[in-house]
Amino acid sequence: GNTLLMGHIHSHAIAPALQAKLSYNAESDFAPVVLVGVTPNLLVCNAEQPAKTVPDLIALCKARPGHVTFGSAGPASAQHLALELFKHQAKIFAVHIPYRGSAPLITDLIGGQVQYSFDTMTAATPHVKSGKLIAVAQTRTARSKAYPNVPTVAEAGFPGFDATTWYGLIAPAKVNAAYVKRLNEDVNKILAMPEVVERLGASGAEDSGGTPERFAEFMQSERVKYAKLVKEAGIKIES
């Protein structure tokens, strides 16, 4: 119980939805400790793209089905599933181009080899601030404090659209409950420190802290959401 895991959206929501034979059970093999932060993805493009609002982008995809490209940090990444959720709700067909991480994706996005992407706020922000990328929308139901002037996808006609990247501390399932409680209290104190709040906020990370039960409920809601999306949209990842 002295080794903790920084669990995240892929390990505890997306992978269970996409992979039938995981070596672990995301729900029963772990004891949630505390949510560290939830960060929106940004829908971004370079300045040369004609559609710079969600309605215009949807219209473009419908006018040119199969010709609009979206890059991601890789198959089954949070960015990929954000795209799949967007495609499913907007009822559009667009081409997914997976990369090996955000760095090569952003290079090609700036260069115009790929047109759009849902990328993490952390990875995209320096390039948005430099003017090399345009922030079209963000993917939580409410606007992030870091981007108060960028609309959400939900505001563009998709109520409840929520596709984030999140992290949280997780212990082994059989750890003593009193130990989990103490860990939770200690980490909450750290997350409340002004310098930590400032550092997390600069990356768009919000909703940090709370009880283990809150984190458990949050992860369960994410598992249900992505399992539903994978089933309804027929998403499959080549192994």
C-alpha cells in the first residue's frame, strides 16, 4: 500500500470501455484516494482553416464528409475519444489521424498537414498564446477559468458535452480505510496550497480535491459514459 498510482481517464475509463481483457478491474482492484484535477480539451486548428466555430466546422464536415481531418495523440487517447464523442453527437464523418503523442501532432497541425484536433489544454495553450493555433471551443460543460472567452462545445448546441482529461491518486483495493482517509486529508491540504492551486489553474485543471467517495463516483460516471459511447458509436481499436 505504499505505492500509489496516478490514475487517469485512459486507465480507469477509456481502457475498460475498449478492452475486454484488461489485466486489472478498474473498479474493484483499486481504492480511490482523491481527484487531483480535471482539464478540458481544446478544439484547435491553425489560422488557415476556414471554419473557426463549432457550427461552421460541423457544416464543413457535412459538406465534405471524409475530407476533414482530426489528429489525436494516439488511438484510444482522451483526445481521440473526445473526437469520437463529437462525431457521434454532431452526426458527422471526419477522418481520425492518430499520432504518437501531442508534440508531433501539434507540429503537423501548425504546418497544415492535419486540420483540427481535440488536444489537452496543457499541450495546446502555449501555441494558442503564440497565435500559431486557434482555440475553437473547449470541452467541459462550463468554461474554464483559463479560457473565459472560448465557448464550450455544449454552448454550440450540444448540451452536456463533456470530454476531459483527468488525474487522481489511487491505492490498491485492500489498503486499510484509515490509511486512505489520512492520505486523502494530506493531499487535500496540498491541493489547497496557493502555489499548487496556481500551478494547476495555469493548466486549466479544476475540481481538485474532495473525498474518496466523490472521486469514486466521478470515475464510475466516466466509465459509464465511455462504455455507452463505444457501444453506440461502434468504436474499435486495433490491437
